[in-house]
Amino acid sequence: MLDTIITGATVVDGTGGPARIADIAIRDGRIVAVGAVDEAAADTIAADGLVACPGFVDPHTHYDAQLMWDGAASPSGAHGVTTVIGGNCSFGLAPIEAEHAPYLRELLAKVEGMPVDALEQGADWGWRDFDSYLARFEGRLAVNAGFMVGHSTLRRLVLGDEANDRASTPAELDQLRALLSACLAQGGMGLSVDVSSYHSDGDGRPVPARGADVDELLALCRVVGEHPGTTVEGIFDGGSTGFEQPEAELMASLSVAADRPLNWNVLVVDAAAPERIEAHLLPSRLARQLGGRVVALTMPVIVPMNMSFGTYCALNLLPGWGEVLNLPVPERMEALRRPEVRARMLAGASGDVGMFNRLTDFAGYRIGDTFSEANAGLIGRRVDDIAAERGIEPFDALVDVVLADDLRTVLWPSPTDDDDAHWALRQQLWDDPDVMLGGSDAGAHLDRMCGGPYPVGFLADVLRGRKLVPLERAVQMLTDDPAQLFGLTDRGRIEPGAHADIVLFDPATVDAGPARLVPDLPGGSVRLTAEPVGVERVMVGGVSTFVGGVDTGARPGRPLRSGVDTTTVRPGGQP
């Protein structure tokens, strides 16, 4: 007897092939038949009028900590994401020694926007090696979760406080190689690196990964190639404005050294500078010439992201802004009151700042939450309107507002990339074999953005919006494409033998609701979340984890281990 049969669904199977009406038979967590099924089942799910597709695979998350207290991976799990990859950007939670845990918490709070209170109270920090970290998730997940091994985490463990500032010695490199090898043997999905100038730790120093030299990076990538089912991920400087030849060559060489694909986050589309796309894809073109593969992640929806002068965010990365916004709050406020400081900051944001151009239209910002009587009535208003009323320049009006709130004001930039030219360029990029959908950062920047629901937002646009790709191709881009890149075994498709990770959704309504702040993190901190719309059922391993958007409490997900839940993907095997 079958465990479950889904009847009458419109099956979009993840291969890109035509949709068809079919039944789906499930036994022991696997799909055993797709078509006309007449075998008896313990449970029948009528899916007439609904689309059945594979569970979505999110290749770039930071759920490493949140899954400790939220096995549902909210909000991603409710929106049909059934597999997540964490440990990205060189930041993982294992291996670790107790003495380094406070440093790592402060680093994650600074770089990835995870409140320290939530990190301290939401996890016991009792694991040490990679195996004991993965073991924490057994029987506690509503999603499947694989984790990269973070280069910053490894360097902190081996080099201690000096990891941020210098390359490893030969003896230390041997330790790093041995430690990475042990993590990969215990199930690490691969190596994540940070070769950028974006990230600094809780003390304002470069994150540990940035202390490495090229020899160390190449040596560790060769270790990745010694283990089956592994991959490489990274963040690099050229991601903002396009890669120069030396950095592109480095990225290609890392893929070649590992004999694995390398994916990087995130390609931001700018129709005002379409020529920049080739600079973004230069590492991919060089890698193919050398026998490697470099894949750019890009988001298929515009994810609103709020900004703040009070806590670390992308504004800190604008030229000349970090030296002001990294000051202690009292000194920061004093600096922001000075006209010459404002003039320097505005000048730094006036040129071409690549992926951060969308943040520099200060007149178009809308005021979010405010915290002072002086700002009463400003919520939802545009800065240019406020400036006109006050007879001052928009940037001065913006700074005056945040100063009145002791820098706590929530600011919402207006999207500058939501026009036909930008969407046409995105559509063109989606056809490139070296571009893949992803980059949600789900689990990070918790009070700033809500990228986890991007798959259903994309489907809503495909079905009822711009309709830039057919539904079948859209589903393939969200499921089979990332599953193939990571070598996820028997995931990403609805076919006999595959894991029964399935989403049932209503094509007439599927979408994500508006993002809203909720104070549900350990310690009471707030985060942004969103409710699913039209996502009728999510199944992981044949077990329903969400029905009508409601968490069933079932936890059939698993921590994924390289070489067990993945097969080796080599660059030459890709299109």
C-alpha cells in the first residue's frame, strides 16, 4: 500500500518539460509513480486545480543559527523551500572551540545582522566538530539543510586573533587543510570563502578569511577536490561593479583547483550600465577556458531592504560612509550634525557605486518606523516631500530625521531597478548557463530584509505578472538547476525514485504576503517575515510540513552530508 497519493495535480516536474495532469504516489518518503495511479493509499490528497512541483532549493542562506531555535526555517519553509544551503560567505558555526564562540557571535551580528541575544539564547553552543554540529539538527528540521565550511571559521580556530591580519604559516596551513578535510569527511558541503573588502568583524577589523593569501585559498580548494559531493562558494570584490582580470582569474583558478563549480553572490542587474554584465561574467568565461566553472547567483525578484544609520547595513559600504557610521553612536550623531561631514558623505554616494547605486536616491527614501515625537506623522512619507516642506535639501532632511530618533529610524529606499529595461536584462541573463537564481540571504539581516519567499514571488510574476519565462522553466530554475549544481541526490524533480519534497500551490493566487516585523527571536529581538499566499501544502520526504501556510509541527527534514546526500559535480560535466 502507498503512504500517500496526490490526485489530479498539474505536475510541473522540474525538468522543464510540459506540465501534465497526473497523480503522484509516495511510499517511504520517495515518489514511486507519476501518472495514473490506482494503488490504494493510507492518505489521499486531492489536488485538482493545484500545481505540484518539486520543493524549492535555496542555494544561499544563513540559516546556520536560526535552525537551532526555528526548525521550520521561517519564512522559507512555509513558502515551499524544502532544501537550504548555509555556511556561506566564509561564515559557518563549526568547527568551533568555546573560547571562540563570543567572537563568532559578534561577527555574525555585525556582518549578517543576527542579534547577539538571539545567538546566545537560541543555541547552546555545545558542539565542537562538524559532525556534532550537524547532529544538532537530527529530527528537528522541517527542511533539508546542508552547510558549507566557512573559511573565516577555520582561520579563527587555527590562527586565533591573528587570523584577521596575516597569511598562515606552512605549519598553520597544514592544520587548516587537515581541519577542512575532517569537516568535509563529516558532511560539510564544501568551502566558502570571502575575498572581498565588504565585511568587517565586530571590532571593525577585516573578517578572518580576508587574512589569507592566494596560496592558502588554492591549497584549501585542492582539499575540497579530494572529497566527493563538495563545492565552493564565495563573495568577491567585483560583485559590486564587475570583475577586473586578476580577480576573475583568481575565481577561475579556485574552481580549477577544486575541480568543482564555484558560485558567488550576488549579481545585481543595472540597466544603466549593461556593459558591466560582461565584467560580472568574466570569471565564468575564463573558468570555462581553463576547465572550471563559475556561477553567478542573481535574484529574480526585487527584495525590499530597509536601511539604518544606527546599525550596520549596506550604507556602511558606500565610499567614505564607514568611517562615520562605524563610530560609537554618540560620536556618530555628533559627526552627522556637521555640514562638512554630510557633504563628504553625499559626495561619496554621488558617483557610480555599482550594486549600491540603488541606495543613493535619498530623495526617494520612505520613512519607516520612527521613535520620537519630533518624527510623529512621518511614517510612510517620502524624504523629498519632507525636504520640500522644510525648505532644505533631501539628504539634510533624511539626516535630521534619523538624528531626531537617535539613529533608530527605519528607512526604505525606493527601488530604482523596477522598469522594463532592468527586467529585459534579467530575462537575458536567466538564459545564461553561468547564471542561477539565488541569493536570498535568508536567515541573515533579520530586521532588514525578507528574501526567503523569493520562489513564490517569482512564480506570481511568471503566472500573473511580466510572464518573462514559462512556468515550466521557472520551476526548473528554482528546483532542478540548483539541485544539479550542488549534486543533490534525487532532489529537484518529481519523478520515480526522487525524494518526495513537493509543493502544491494555487496558480491563481500563489505569492508572498507583505513583509512585517515580528518580535519573535530569542531575547525578544524583531525580524522581518512574510506569510505565504496560495501555497496549499509543502511536503518534505512525503510528510506534510505546512498545510494552508500553517506549520504542522512535523520535522522530517535532514541535515545533508556531502558524499552521502550529494554526488560529485565536476565543471566539465556542466553545459
